[in-house]
Amino acid sequence: MKKIAVIGCGAAGMMAALAAAQSSGSVTIFEKNEKPGKKIYITGKGRCNVTNACEVEDYFSYVKRNPRFLYSAVYDYDNKAVMEFFENNGCKLKVERGDRVFPVSDHSSDIIRTLYNAVIKAGVEVLFDTTVLSVESSNGKVSAITYSQKDDPIIRQEFDSVIVCTGGLSYPSTGSTGDGYRFAKDMGHSIKEPLPSLVPFEIKEGWCRDLQGLSLKNVGLKLFLADKNNKTSDSQDSPKKAKKPKAVYDGFGEMLFTHFGISGPLVLTASCHYEKDKLGKVYIDLKPALSEEQLDKRVLRDFEEGLNKQFKNVLGGLFPSKLIPVMVKLSGIDPEKPVNEITRQERLDFVRLIKNLPMEITGTRSFNEAIITRGGVNVKEINPSTMESKLVQGLFFAGEVIDVDTETGGFNLQVAWSTGHLAGVSAAAE
């Protein structure tokens, strides 16, 4: 039996260990935390968005970096296989809006328990409170790892294969502190710069802070990017004769104003399209169900019903109360101005503002608030058919440590399940 070390007892690590053990490998998991699946526990706000029930052919459109690299892994062990695994092992699942898959119990602990129980049943040894210090190789092949357990001296143990499933840098409190990048570098691998992804935006405009705590549902968001020496990052600012730039993201959903900017599902998804070395600007469409012409008729009707009222007092049907003073200020219309004195051009500009509420991005929040890490081990140095290193025989990678990331909706956990399974089977193969 091949002796296989799996570094990390998260989603990718447990799946890799299970697949390797079921393929007749002798498997040991090394986990520096005191229990399994600490990051799984907090995913989906504690409910665990296990995967997405979309058609497997559609899955790759949600992968933002290196989708082709995942073809073998995902087709080998797709979302249906994941769902069957949990169902067959006693964890019932349900499909919600957007094809998101959750445990019926809404408890991520049930996902962890089901997976961990399967791992133990397969005969995998799991060492908690154990920190892997290094991965060793000899003559281009993995040979051993060194590790420590609490106050014990350094221990060296020989292995035929090592699967690195250490995660990235997001939510470092769960143990994702970049150890896998160090192991990969020591083996000669290059690392694409790790960056926070699926993360809130920090916004320049101070009025965002005035709206802290306000949640907006069913709004549109467009993200535009441009070179920093080119200020024409969006259609609003571009000269009329310039080519109209295209949004790098155009979505619909829910968002939240915070003390630093904006967050919420819509913003998190947009963030995986953001580039830190570009000028970023977002436009919020507060009434996406209406065209500008339809919205103008709606605003005109509200104005006619409150003909003798001041501008600031006729907007209750359009916006939440907290948003009204901000929209009035941004419109440039005197809040005390009687509605019957507002010009047609002022009204049309106000309609355009409602459909294109602008904000300038100054950056993203840190890894402490990022759901996932963008970047990681260069996929050009990994065999996509096996997840084995092209540089060191017997060294495998799975999960977030690899330079692959997706939008929200269960797609990132599917990366962990698919790459973990393929790595485990491959590591155990003769």
C-alpha cells in the first residue's frame, strides 16, 4: 500500500484522503487545528453551500480563472457525485434559489460530520494539533514530511505521496495561513500572487458611510475597470465620441452599505472580476425592472401626485427613508424646491442617477473578510489529469491552494471536492 500524507483536514483534504483510502492507500491527515473542517463550518453563513446543482457544462462559466484546468477534475467527480455522496451517507440536501445546494438541516456541522465519519470509516488516520513544517523530496520525488505536535520535538516520517490541501489565505483564523504556498515554493513551484476574493469593496464616496446598515434587494450592479492613466472607466465619464466601454460584471441581487463601502452577495460576486491595479467604478441600478423611459413616467406620476410638495418630500415611494437624503443631495436639486418647479432636464438627470448610482472603488477588504483566495500554485506546473506536480513526483495539490477561483454559489466548494477526489485517486494509483 502506498503511504500518503494529506496536509489539511478541510473540504479538499478530507475528500482527497477518502478517495485515496478507498483506492487502497494508507492515508494520514495532518491538521494543525483541533478539529476538522473549520472553514467549512463558517461557509454559507454557517449553512454550508455544498455545491451548485447547475448542469456540469454550465459550471465552468462560473470559474473566473483557469476553468480549462478543472475539466478533468470536475468531469471525474461532478456536482451530482458530490450530492450523491452526502445523500448516501445520511446527510439530506436541498436545492435553493440559484441552484445552491445546502443540507436540509441548514447546519454546516452536518456536512463536516458526514465527511469526517466517512474518512474515519475508510481507515484514515487523522492527527490534530499537528503542524507540518516541511515537505522533503529526493531525486525529484517526494520522500518525507516533518511535523510537530504541540511541545513535542520535530518528527520526520517517510511517505510515497503528499497531497497539499492547506487552503489559501482567507479567514486565517480557520488555519489558512499560506503554508501550502511555502511548501510549493520549496519544491520549486511558482505562486500567482494571492489576493482576497469574494470580498467587500471599500468605496471613496463618504455618503456610503451615511447609509451604513442599509440593505437593498433586487438591484443591479455594473463594474467597470480601466487603466489608472485612463480616466474613462465607464460610460458616464467617457467623451460622447469615445467607444463605450463594456462592464466586466453586470449582475442583479442584494447588497449592503457598510462603514467602509459596500458588501452583500452581489458585491462579493462582482469582486472576483476586480483587478487591484485598475481603476474600478460600480454603478448601482436602484430600479432594474424599469427602463429609463418607464422610470421617468413613474417619477413624473409621483411628482404630479405631490405637485405642491417639496422635492425631498415626494420620494417616499421610490426609496427607503435612509436613502432619500443621499439621493436628494446627489441629484443637485434643492431639497426645498417645489416639485412643480423642477425642470424636465433636472428630472431626467435624476432618473439617470437612480439607474446609475456611481461609486469609486478604492480597494477591497482584507483576507480576514474574504471568502476565498484568488491566486495560488501556478496551474501550468500541475497535471490537470491527476493534480500531480509536474516538477516533483508524488506531490499533489487540491482545493484553494491552486490558482483557481469561482463566483459565489457553491462553485468553490465544488473545486475542493473535485480536485481533492482526483488528487486522492491519483496519489493512491500505482
